[in-house]
Amino acid sequence: MSKDPQNFRSDKDIRKTVQSLRTLHIPRPEFNKLDARFGSLLEQRRADDADGVVFKARSIMLVGQSGSGKTTAVRHLVHKYRRLMATDPGEEICEYIGLQVPSPATMKFVGAATLRALGYPYAGNKQGPAIWDQVKEQLKRRHTLFLGFDEAQDLARYQTEKERQSVVNTLKSMMENSVWPVSLLLSGMPGLKDIVNQDAQLARRVDPVEIGRLHSLRDVGPVIKIVQKYADRAQIDVATSVKNEAFAMRLIHAADYQFGLLAEIVVLAVSHALFTDGFDAKLGIRHFAEIYSERNGAEAWMNVFIAEDYGRINPRKLLDDGDKPKDGEDA
């Protein structure tokens, strides 16, 4: 006997399956490059420590547009290496510490936020340089090898030339510390490149990884496979209507050509199929169209998954009426 669709949201097995969808990681070449570089830096640092030598640290810059999947990539990276390094911020030894750059991103506020992430709350009226001296001391005490800054492009937003140079000098000072050098994992929007390129010495010690936009033709095959992988994880069937190139191109456009957004849309659509039809669901265009409507407030004629001329639609806009014909006019 089939269940009432309203009851599927409270079904424990379905809830567990939806949770597993959110943890499914689909690697892309850029993510594999990030993984390889991070592993190489960790291996070299272990070797240096074993030999009792101290070298200037190298760092990584992960760049991509909003929705490209930067934050997810870093989160998965840290999770993967949890068996090879201490990553629990609640423990005394924590070899990876990550935080989001606060706003406003003055060196004083960023330093204070870093101290909090290190478990050493900032108190007092110390100036930026004194705070960063405390940061370096805490990094050594906690044996931190990598310090991650998410939304790192904000480090130089609204800053003067002098303030931007102060940011660069602070970053270099952590990498070049003669007692306890720390590698940085800087992730952010393309503006982050301007910060790193501002100083030739800093740029020389940073390995760049950029997450590019999806290609409407080249990535069609991989996108079809991604949809199938998520459906397989959910143990549901996939309709023929979402197994073709035409649908994949719509999905890529709906995600504004960003991999992270695309994965998010697929997870939502598969989850929607489970919540409405249970494990008997057959993932189809309807599920994608309905979650797109919920996310964007789009009427059918402005829904990327339904509209005939979907290329005109900006998927980043909410409640976008476009050039909707007025009453009495021909559509």
C-alpha cells in the first residue's frame, strides 16, 4: 500500500537517505588537483619536522565564482585528511584551523577572529600587529600546520593600498616564521588573485587552483552521470527525460554554469522526489522544475526546466518576471 506523500518527510529511511545525498562528494579535476597539492605540502612538512629543519611554508589559493563549490571542496579535503592529521578544533593539538574572513576585514578583526578559532578569545585593546603576534604564538602551541581563510578576497575589499600591503605582509609573515611557519589555504572569489599577485614574493610561494565554469557542451556527459550517481545513492530510478543532452544543458544553465550550484540543485531535486514519491520515485523534469520554482519564485514561463527559450533566463535572479506580456497582449 502506498503512503500518503505528506508522510514521506517523516520516514526515517528517507530522511537518512537524504542526509547521505548531502555527503556524496563528486570529485572534479580541480578538486583532485587541490587534494594532490595539499597532500604534498603535508608530506613535506612531516618530513621537515622529522629532520628537525624549518623551511618557509608554501600555501594554496583556491579561486572560483560564487557557487563553484569552493567551501564544499575545502570541507571535504579536511574530512579526508582527518586520519592523517589532527583536525578537531576542540582538541589541544589541531593541525588544521579554518575560519571565514569576518566583516569588516580589517587586520585587527581578522586577527581577533583567528584567535577565537584557535580557542584563544581576544580581549583588550591591542593593535593589529600585537594581535597577530598572539596568533603566531597560538599556532605554534596548537601545532597548527595549515590555516584556512574562506572568503579570503574580503581581506582586501574596501582597503587602501597601504592596508592591502599590510595584509600581504601579514600573510607572508606566517609562512616565513622562523620558529613555526604555517601554510595558508586561501579560498575565495577571483578578486583573491589581486591580493596574491600584489606581491611577487607572496605569489611565488602560493600554488593556485581555480575552479572554472561548466561548459554547456563539454560537461554534458559528466553532468548526466552526476545525476545518475545521486539517483543511485537514493536508490530511485531516473526518467529518460533527464538522461539526455538537452536536459543536461538546461541543468547547467540553471546552475549558472557553477558546479557547486549544480550539485545543490540535483540534491534538492532527488530529495524532492523522495519526499513526494518515496523510494518508488522516478526522477524526472517535474522534480527539477518544482524545486527551481521554489528556489527562484519563477512562474512556469520563466522556469529554466520548462521554458522553451530558457537561455534568456538569469538563474541568479529571484522572482524575475522578465518581459512578461501584459494582460491582453500576445505571449
